[in-house]
Amino acid sequence: MIEKIRLWRGLVLVFAVLLSIAITAAIVLESFRSQIDNFLGTRSEVIESTDDGTLYSAFTPPEDVLNEDGSGNSQKLIQKFIDYGRRQTSGGAVLLKNGGGGADEALPLASGSSVTLLGLRSHVMIHGAGQGMPIRGPVITLEEALGESRTDFNDPANSASGTFTTLTDYDFEGAGFKLNPTMIENYDTLNETCQQTLTGPWRLTSSGFYSGPYDPKEPSIADIEAVDPDYESSFGEYGDAAIVVIGRPGGENRDYERGGVAEGLGAEEPLELTTNERDIIDKAAEHFEKVIVLLNCTSPMEIGELKDNDKVDSVLWVGHPGNYGTLGIADILCGRVSPSGSLYDIYAEKGMSHPAMVNFGDYTLANPESDYTRQASNGGNNAKYVIEAEGIYVGYRYYETRYNDIIEGRGNADSAAGAVASSGNWNYTEEVAYGFGYGMSYSDFTQELVGRPEIEHGAHDFTMTFTVRVTNSDTGVPAACNVQLYGQAPYKQNGVEKSAIQLLAYDKTDVLDPGDSETLTIKVDLQNLASYDSTHDNGDGTKGTYILDEGDYYFAIGNGAHDALNNILAAQGKTVSNTSGKMDYDGDASKTFEYAYDYAGSGAVDDTTFSVSKAGVKVSNHLEYADWNYFEPGKVTYLSRSNWSGTYPVEYTNMTATDEMLDQINGKLYTIKTATILRTYCSTGTTAYISPK
């Protein structure tokens, strides 16, 4: 009997262990479902219709996705998504460079052009993120969009998560290029069946995600030669243009780390071009008169060298185009659509020139483990911190404000502090490749402010409505045009920190034929130009509110933040000549509007208009403890326009939390009695412990 009990106990233990392993494996597999599907070409989800006649009771889809009897037509619905993805990419892609203008422009290419695709990402483009919103379902590859007019969604190679046997093929109008089949075959071999002598295997997929140290897996010239020693002989027949694709993945909780690049790639940072990427671009320049680079990335790459390379004719940012956005890329490359997107971020020459990068990393408090009562329950994250010493000067607000202050001769802006890409002291043109909001078109447009804006100033709102007339040149092509409106608030030395330029509103015209015009009305909420003064005394025992200083406010249109700022500087009487060449080009004062704000007398500050939120709540400080200086005044120095060199961020390492800070970090236990149960909550935790009354 004892032996049987031992046997059963042993079996129970074994099965318990196996069950535990199975549960853990299931959780892991579920967490990485999309990546596993991407790698294996499998499908872990199946959508089946269980329509019982009530599917459309709360929502009636548009008629163009229904059959004649009113039932849903999945083919039409998918086609609608294809069309949407196509428009989204063609309307958002940004043309950064296109030859010297006129006849020297490399883009668009004529339909029927014989083209060679280079770069492994031309064969395996990054269509979407690896986490957060990964690509699922079928994709239209770049090769299909550029060279074919049909996609086979039944082919698992074209699907990021398995075959789709219920779908038929789809026809589409691609670019109509003749693509070099030799390079397509070579990259297919490199990606799928790498020889052991190569540095692969690559096995890139259409849903990429970053993991450091990063390696973009671009094959070297030697790797290509190992697959096909005679590959260059194919260039002659497909020599109208070379399209080189350079990619960087992105995803939720996947930041590129400082210096997080694999060794031996010829790059110091992961967003810098590697030796193999430079070599394939040089190879294109060696053999082709037209070299076009597509940037298949969402994080701004270091591409100043492409801007300065005379042998690179065109640079087009295409982002991660989703399942079907490659059709939009095709539309731009063949000239069916003129690009009309604008940069979503500033493209610095060197990513490390952002002041925020000084304190970008994984920092742990120097306190001993015994100081953290909740350390284990929160995975050790209680001891993590980051000091954002850059303050408000993030992205274009830093680069453009410092440029403005160099011209104004303010705050030692032209010192060497933060000069990462400059040959000497800080220089805007050496630090920035392409500015925020910049974008080119196949057509030339004029934009003009019409009259004065309509101004409305209420008790707790302040708006201006501008009229902008946009005209496509007579010699242009049908195209849409972005209109961006920026503002500048008056800055007082040692006063509240303000950006020298701020995007306030934007709009886009319809597609305009050559010679046609369209008038847009753009409404600006001046709360977007107000400054938050955390030290302001509200007179009711609280501090902090939004303010508008008295003085001259400037509003300008322009091709991005830098262009608008130069227009404002022109309205202030600044030129290249009278600033000793500190301005990089003369702005256009006619594209600005100056507004002298006199609130309640000289020197007064408007602390009333935006002292109440849109929801009707009084504005005041609520998160003072988010600043280290709340616990240790003066411990952290924040970047300031008053002294760029003296306040430029330093790295804050091995910081020790004060007792008061630890009290906040560890939280408190609160006991709440109700009629039936007693609950104990940790004020900063997520776990509730419930016991009977």
C-alpha cells in the first residue's frame, strides 16, 4: 500500500512539473506568437464568421463592400484596405533629395524603366513593427509593387503570418518597372539559404524589431559575390536606375541604445550607415547614372552623408509601409503621385547631438537594496531613474532655438558645448541634415498669407484663423501641398524657457493641377504657444499655470520649422549679410504675421486666459515630485537659453535617493473598511490583498 502511495505521489509530482512547464511554455509562445509566425511562416489565429444575422445590427458598412443582397463581400473589403494603405503611404512618404532640380531630377522614373533593386531590405522590406502593432496577414512586397500587377496571397512567402487559402489573387496597377531578376534571386538566396561561409544567416522578415547590439544584416559585396560572382553583369540590361533600400526596425519598448551596434560594422551608433550599406550605395553609384535611396525606417537615421553625396540622386523616406503601402511607394517612384509628406522629426547629422542623449540609458539608484521594501515585487524597477536635463529642448525645439540664439547673440549659443558633428563651435548646418517638417514635391508651389487672421479672445480661449493661398506652378504636375503654420513667443532672458519656433497647425490641399490654386483656413489655438510657469503664484495656495508674456508674437508659414524660423528672422530684419553669415539663407518676411500683445499694461503677464483647462478645471502643479530638485534643490541643472554652454546637460549617474524620495518610491499601505470585506492596497502598487471582514 505504501509503495502505491509513493508511486502516485511520484506521478503527481511528475505531472505537476510537466503541467508547470507546459503553462510556462504556453505563456512564452503566446507572448512571442507574431515573431514565431513570422519566422516559421505559420498561422496561429483563424478568423471565422459566425454571423447569425445580427452582425450589422449596430453598424452598417458602406455599400461598396457589400454584395447585391446586402451581405458582406470580403474581397471588396480587402480591396478597400489595399487602397487605403496605398493612399496612406503615397501621401505620407517624404522626398528629401531629388538631384539638382529640373532636368537633373532623378525622380520620377518613367514607367517601363529597367531597374535594379539593391540592399537586402529591397527583398525583405520592413512593413511594420515587431511589437505593439506587428504586421499580420498578407503583404504586397516592394518587388511586386514595382514590377508586377498581381499578388498571390496564397504564397506564404508574401504573408507574415501564414497562408490565406480563402483569398484569391488581387490585381493592382504597379509601377510597371522591369526588375533585375538576378539580384532578386541573389537576395533570396542570401536571406533563405545562406552558405556557411557567409556572415548570415539573415532570415529577415517583414515585421522587424530592434535588439541590441544591433546588426542590420546587410550582406557585404563579398557575400553577394560568394552567391553569384558574375552579378554585376546583370546591371547593364537593368541600368536605368538603381534603387537601394536601407532599413531600421522599430517597436514598442525597443529603444536604440547609445553605442548599441554590433562590432565590426563600421558604425558607432545603430542608426548610422554601416560599411556594407555604404558599399552597396557606392556600388550603385559606380554602375548607374541614377541612384535612388529608400529609407525604410521610423527612427531618424544619420543620413547627412547621403545628402552630401553627389552620386546619390534621390532620397525618399517611406517609413514602414504596412501590408499594402508599397503600392504608394510605386506610385511616387513612377510619377503617378507627387510626394507631399513632411518630416515627422528632425534628422540630425549625429543622433548623439541631441542633448537628451546625454542621460539616455539604464540608470539604477546607488541606494543599497535594503532601502527598497517593494524592490522584489516590482522586478527591481523601483530603483530605476532617468534625469531629463534637456528640459523642453527636445527634437527640433533644441536645434532651431539654438540656431535662433546664435543669430541673436544670446546665451553663448555658438559655444562648443554639444557640438557633436560641427567642425568647431556649434553650427546648425553641420549638426542638422534635414529639418522637422521638411519635404519636397515634383512640383513647385507658392504659399501666401492672405490678409490678417481672424482673432478671437475669450475668457479662457484665444484663437487666430489664418487664410493661406496655395498655387501650383504653371510648369508643375498635379500635386498636393502641405501647409504648416508656426509661431514664436517673446522670450525674456532668464525668464520662462520657450522654444524659438513651435508648430501650431497644419493642413494639406487637394491635388492641384498646374496653375490651379486653393485657399485654406487654418485655425490656431494660442494655448499651443503659451508657456507653463511652474513657479507662478496663483494666489490660492497653489502654484503653476500657463502664461502669455506681453510682447511681439510672430506667426509664419514655411517648408518646415527651419524655413518658418528664417521667415520670422527676416521679418525681424535679419539677413545672411547683416548676421555675418550666421543665417544659412535669407527668409521671406511676407510669409509672416506679427502680433503685438498688450495684455494689461507694460510688463504684465497674461496668467488668466489659459489658467483653466479645456475641461473647465483650474490649472496648477500636480507632479512637482517628478523633479529631482523637489527633493534636493539645485541638484540637477536643466538646459537653458540663458546659457547654453553653462547648462548643457551632464550625465547623472549613481544618484542616491533621499529618505523622502524613498518614502514616495516604497509607497504606503492603506486599510479601507467596507460593509463586507477588508482591502489593503499599496499606494504605488497594483496588487490588492482581500480578506473577509
